[in-house]
Amino acid sequence: MSFTVMLLNDASFHGGCCRHKVLLSLLGPLLSSSKLYSSYRRPGAEPEKKPSWQNADFSFKKGIDQLKTQLSLLKKETQDYLLGPGGHPLSQHLLEQTRVLWQFRSQEDLNKWVISSDVEIGGKSEVFLKLGRNNQAALLYGTLNTEVPRDGETKYSGYCSMRSKPAVGSFNRKKYYDWSNFNSLYLRVRGDGRPWMVNIYTDPYFSHLKDDLYSYFMFTRGGPYWEEIKIPFSKFFLSSRGRVQDNQHPVWLDKASFLSTLGFTIGDKVDGPFQLEIDFIGLLNDRAHREEFAYEIYDKNTPV
């Protein structure tokens, strides 16, 4: 891809606009499938004609500084790997009963999450994220609006979500979560009585599984008191593009290259304000929980 960018820059500097257009027409299909172009365009919106690589700042000094930063991250990752799983000794890893994944105490903790709403498809819902009182929790609030955009294509609207950013290692390598030592998700939240959907996003090996999502409903009771919610992973069901799948299976917690991010979504089709405070999100190994999977697994090809 860097070679492609060099060709385009060379053509624009030395050959003028004509040669640049010819080169773009030849390499356009390759660039359109890459990360230089966005794959999603809202119905009715004009396509982006200027590729993002033209706005890139090629600075030698910034490149050296970035290289130093990535090498220091690689050094720390190597030390943690030699010490044990997750940077902890093996004995501590095997006896671990609880683990806090996310705790909200500063703006840096909030920066690990992104928020989105149906504004991306032309909707009118609003969502915001800030620190709560005394900087002791994350406050997710906004207004849900189920009015469908008048673009002639969108049929449903009215959702807001909060999702953790994918973990990134040195040199922008993907990092994944390994929750194989635990069997439950543990949260301390304070809601307004509205139901939320807790989602586990995946990053599978095959592209046709990229929309797979494991979900479970979290019902908040409202009121001034905090509540601690335990959700066994055996309760999460599989869906894809908003449709519950017939072929169900448990979340593969032992797949280190499978779990990608965690998120919360509200879309209960009730217009009006909402809010959810989250103190922390963690993992729990409940030894009293013996259930492997809460839903029936069908055998599509029953042997005769």
C-alpha cells in the first residue's frame, strides 16, 4: 500500500494531473477495498472524491518519534510476556477469581470508549459521555428519537451505543482479550429503569462472520441506588445484523484471537431521555455457576 501511495505522489508531482487520473483509474479498485476509503456511505450522501492519503502528513521527525514510542511498547510487551500471562506470574493467573477490565476515574478512562447513535444513518438521537459526580463513574446520557430519516431507504431508527475501542499493541497490532479463566461479566451500574443490551463484539477469521455479535439484555431498576449485575457468559446469544441465529453456540472465551470489544446499546423504541452510570466493568469466576449454555442447540443435519 505504501508503494501505491508513492506512485500516486510521484505521478502528481512529475506527470501532472492527467497521469495522476490515469493511475487513479487503474488503482482505484485496489484502493476502494482498503482502509484508505470508508466502506459506509449514508443513503443520499455524496461519495467522498478525495482519498484520505492526500491529507496525510509525511514528517520524518514524527516518524522517528513514533518509532521510539512503538519500540518502548514492544519492550514492555516482551517483558510482560516473559513474566507470565497478562504480565502476571502463572500462579497468580491460575488462581485469579476477579479482574477489573475498565474503571472510570479520569478522562483518560473515557477516551478508551467511543459513542455512536442513529445520526450516522440520518437519525435524530443524541448521546453524550462524561465523568459522573466526583469523577467516580462514567455517565452515558442523551435522548432517544425513533423518527425514521426520510431518505427512502432506512426503515428503522432510534438507537444509541457506547463501545470500547479495540485494544492495540505495539506497531498497531491487534490485541485480543482472553477471558477463559472466568465465566461471568460483573458490572456496577445505576440506570433509569430502561433496558440495555450488553454486546460482545468479535473479530473472527472469516469475513462472512464479521457481523457476529453476542448479546444479553441488562434491565436496570432505576432509583438512587447502585446495583451490581452479574451476567454469566452462558446467557449470551448469537446474532448477526440484528437477527438472532438458529445455530447457537457459547461465547468462545478460550479463543485469544476472538474477543474484540464490549459495548452497551439502548434501542427500546421509547422516545425520551436516558442515562446510565457505570462504575466499573469486570470479570468474575463464579464457582457455583455450572451452566455451560442456556439455549438449546439444534442439530441441523440429524444422522439417519
